[in-house]
Amino acid sequence: MLAGIAAWKLLAMIGLIFVIAEPVIPGFVVLPIGLAFLATAVVAVFAPTWIILLPVLAVFEVLTFTLFQTVLKKHLGKTSVYTNAEGMVGQECEVIESIGSQSAGCVKLYGDQWVAKTDCGVDLKKGAKVLIARVDGNKVWVEPISGKEESWSSD
């Protein structure tokens, strides 16, 4: 049955089947296989012997897998989603107990109270909006949000 089909047609059909199957099979595994088959089909037009095509297919498989792994890891790698205390950094919160440059106060974020300190050299009044700069154990270090100077004083 397959003896009458030209090598490039067979390789192209197999390649298309793998490419079409990619959305169904997760992991970007079948797409590189399909692309290697399609690239080998192009070579088969000029060199239709299987003695040449099988090593070419193997080389294309290695190249496409390597390319996909490096490109995907670089551009589509894991996104950094910070949770728990790490997720608080950069969040805006409200001062609920004044924070002095030398004394701790409290802030409220997501309905929870946190002991807060600042090293910005200004006192932060109750009601001020601040950003969490870092988390140190059960304390947060905050900074005033620029542009909202009415909520802090430098006395």
C-alpha cells in the first residue's frame, strides 16, 4: 500500500498528522516531531532514498527538539506568581497605626493587620497609602507612595 507513495508525500502526511495533533496532546512534543517530518519531506523532494532520509529525519528531530526546548524555556517559561508573604511586596496598603521613622506601626492589607516599619526617614500618618517594600518575618517594611505627600510628614 505505501510502496507506491513517494517518500516526500509520506513524510509530509505524517508531519501534518503530528502538527494537527499538537493541540490535543499537551507539552509541545508532537509539534517538533511534525515539523521535523515536514522538513525531511522537503529534503525528500531532492534526495528520495531512505538511506539519506532517515539520518536527515533524526538530525531534524534533534534540532527541532533542542530549538523548542531552548526557545520555550526562555520565552514561555514558568511565570513567577508570588504567594503568601512574597506576594505582598509591591502591594498598596493603608496605615492604620502611625509609623514613625524610629517606631513601628500597623498597616492593613487584604483585611489583615501587619506590624510595619519604614526606613524612608519620614513619619507615616494613619490613613496614608503606602507600598510594601519587603517582608521581614512577621513585619513589613513600607515606603510612602510618591505623589501622596499629604499623608506623611518629615517632622
